[in-house]
Amino acid sequence: MQDERYPVVVWGGGTGGVAAALQAGRSGTATLLLTPGAWLGGMVSAAGVCCPDGNELTPWQTGLWGALLRELARREPEGLDHNWVSCFGYRPATAEAILREWVAAVPQLDWWPNTRLLAVKRQQDRVERLVVERPAASQYAGQPVTLHTRDGIVIDGSDRGELIALAGAGYRLGWEAKERWQEPSAPTAGAIATESFFTEQPVQSPTWVAMGQLQHEAPRRGEERPLPEPFAGATASFGLERTITYGRLPGGLVMLNWPLHGNDWHEGLAAAFNPDQGRQRALERAMQAHSLAFATALEQASGGWIKLAQVYPRSVAEASLQGPSPLALMPYWREGRRLKGLSTVIEQQLLPVGSGARLAPLPWHDGTMEAVAVGNYANDHHYPGDDWPLAPKSCPWGGRWTGTPFCIPFSALVSRDTANLMAADKAISTSHMANGATRLQPLVLNVGQAAGLAAALCQRQGCLPAQLPVLQLQRALVLDGQAPAGPLPLWDTPWHHPDWRQRQLAALQDPSLLGGDGTLAASTAAEGLGRLDPGWTGAPPEPHERLWEGWLRSDTAGRYTLETESGAWPVITLEPALHRWLQQLEAPRAARLVGCANPWGPWLRLSRLAV
């Protein structure tokens, strides 16, 4: 048996895993990333969830999420404006290639793909060692390798919390009753005890994404055919064309990840957390078959407008970025085991408080304001049947609805009973209800970044995660040289604003400066960091933008339309400065604006006024 030592070891496979490993290595700490397959991006690439949800506004486009988004926009020849479920869409191979290049560029980071996690050995309150097996083609020729971790930091960056379970650390799996934390959307203890639904659905329903390829013009109305059971209701709400273009990607590729009588999978989910590998493989085969059946039903209903695409290699062990398979290499797990952390994110911590408030309360723990990442997804749970009723947390903004922001506290990443263990993906310490808003790609990337940077700081200072001064971690995130990340939700300050760093640092130093509307208090004006110049419109140029001219109108619901020579376009913006300008529109006027068209939204995503 071989022996290795790394100060930071990340069990990956999830998006948060690669983010944590990347940040720890970039921060100068020798780091080992282990992944069970040959692709390392998790849901942003290997699982095919290529229409990111949440963190779409430019104030939230910070950290590794923002860096990845801008690199995707640079590399995709047709841009990212292709669907209506998200403001962005990209091909999975593009994201995977970027992440691999970033990992390869870090001298302090080693990546072992196709690794099996055989055992996790614990002594008292520490993860002492991991036992893994590498493929026969590696230098260890299939022999077990012991990774000694007692003096290091171990991070679970998987979707289902696999290392957490093997380490014997405390975790939650399933539903928590309303009586536990008084979450407004949680079921009662009586319902959980008496209704079979709650045992049959221990987690949110996963999806095995399949990829389709559009072939020609969409079928005309009347030429569409009904879908067979169990997919008969899939097109009832939006029609066949919108059902298909929901997840359209560059080049006419289509992400099939449809929740309404589509390819979500609801049966036998307990097998995903059973150590019996045979049961897990049977579940995976059933999910794959279900998604292929859904894709075939769409092909038949559309008269061949969509067909199965050739996107992925046939096996999760193959490193190729192209292949003959339409199936993603792993399921999109929306939920798994959730760490019992030093604190737990519950639903109330996601919801705006007070009349007119647009952000959730800042997270405090033991007298310290602990925010390390911002999310804003509206909360969404996937189960069979009707939508689960959830407390609202959205507001109109920029011509559309967006989720109100909330913060993830550092203590939710830290195990309460295993001193050198952190979580970096969906396995952070949240309630079942809160998981519906914390599980999305952008937030998970930045949570992973925070975990990796914390691990590096702990190693540098010789301390454990629970002992790390949180303000030091927060400042390091803001001041990071490659992917500066904003721990706080400053609604009016986009990532590209020249005072972005100073404004984040000011609010971190004195959180009372951050008002309920998400802006810094006017008292900071003396330092030049008060309310932003209302005339500032400095959104940077982006690929594929163009000038749009026409007659701009608004309605009473806060929606905008630009009437151009080519027709009327709905208008949206992700930029605070343009949002403020649009709010002042009292009557129709001529306008010249810059942005990108999305015919499948349909909308114009505008970023600034033309000079």
C-alpha cells in the first residue's frame, strides 16, 4: 500500500469540489483533488446542467462563478443567449475544458481522476486518513493508496456527501418538520410520520440530463403530436416548442431537464444512499432509460425537430470531451446528505425581512457576521405531482422577476463534530427546505471557493476551520487576485464597478452600513462609498453585443418593450445602472441601447446606454 500526504484533500465529483480544490491550490497550498470519473465539473459539465440558475445579476456575478461565466461567454462562438429558463446557456464540453485548463495551470494542485474512495478512517474528532484506489493505468497500478490527513483539511465536494458519511460525521438526510425550526414551508411532524410521500421522497427528485439536437424549423401549430404516458402532461403548460427550447444551448443543442411530467426521476431514491452498489447502478439505469424515453417522445411529437445528440463519451471513465452518447455522465442530484455544521441555513435565512426589504438577514454566529457567499435563487423543489408551496422570495427587477439575495455563513461549511472536515457542494449544512435555494451552480461554485480558501488559510496559520477568523477569510475572498468574490449582497454594485472591492470591504468591516434595500448607508459618503453616481453606466463590452435603437415603452407591471425596425422586443437588464435608468421611464421615448438578443426568451438583454 502506498502512502501520500497533502495539506488539503478534496473528494470531488461536484461543482463545489473543483472550486474548492482550485482555490486552495491557487492560494499556495498543496492540494489533491479526487474525482470518481474523468470529468471534474459536476453539474456544470458532467451532469449537463448547462443553463445556470440564480446569481444572474451583475452584483452577484463574482468569484469563480463570475470568472467562469465570462470565460464561457468569450469561448462560445454564438454567445450564451439561447434559452428561456436562464439568462445563459453553454455546451458542457466548453465548461469542462475551462475547468481542466484552470486546474492544470496550478502547480500546487494535483488531480486524480477515476478514483474510488474505499474507506475513511477517523480518530477521535479528526479524519485521519483516506484509502483510495486509482485506476490500473496510474502510477499505483490499481493498488490502494493511503492519504494521511490528520494534520490537514478534508473537504467533501460531492453532490451526495459521500465522504461525510464514510467519515462518520453527523449529517441529515430527508425532511425536517415545521416544529424543528418553524420554517414556513416545512410539513408538520404529523404529516411526515403518517404520509408515505415523505419516505418515498427523502430528497428532491434528481434528473439524468439527456442532450438533444435541433434539426430544422420548429413544427407549425397543428402539426404537433401528443406525447405518450408518462409524459402526456409535459407540454400542457408551455406547448411543445417552449418545452424543447427551455434548455436550448449554442449550436441548437438542447439540455433536456424538464420538471413538468418530463425526465425528473421520483422512484426508489433511497437506493442512492445505500452502500449496495448494485442497487445504486439499478437506480442509475432506470433514470437513464426514463430520460431517453422522454427524448424519444419529444422527437416523435415534434416530427423529428429534435433528435438525440452525440455529446458525451460512453463511460464516466473516459476523459474525451466529445463522444457518441446523448446522456450526461452523472445524474443531476439536487440534494443528498447534508452536513451537521456549526450552524444550519434554514428557510427564514433566505427570506427578505421587513416592509420593502430586498435581502435576507445577514448571518451571524457567536457574535460574528459570517457571510462568505451570496445566492439569490427563488427556492424551488422538485417532487412528483403539484408544486410544493414555498414562501415567496422574489421581486421585479430589470424588466423581469429575480430572487432576493441571501448569504451563506462560513459555519455552515464546517462540521460540528469532525474538526478538520468541511463541505463545499450541496452537502453544506442546510435544512431540506433551504436546500431548494442553495443547490444551484453559481452559489455552489462560490461556496466551494470559500471552503478552499479557508482550508488554505488554516494550513498557513496552523489552525482548524472553527478557529479561523471569519473576517480574514471574507477579506481574502474580496482581495483574491484571480477571482475576487463578494460575500455581501450589494444590490447596486456590479462586479465591474471601480469601487466594488472598497464597498465590499467597508460593509464587511461594519455590517450595519448595509441597509435593507441592499445599498450602503449614506453615512459612508465621506469615504466616497455612499450611494452610487446615478449617471454611472460603466458596464463593460461583452461578446456578441450590438446597438439596438427604437421606441422604448414600459407598463404598470415594470416590464419594458423596445419597438425596433425588426419588431417589438421585451427588454431585460442584469445591470443595476440600467435598471435605475429604466425605472425613471415615465413615458415612451426614443432610445439607443447596447446588448444581446435572445430569440428564444424572447428578449433583449441590454447592458448600457449607447454613447
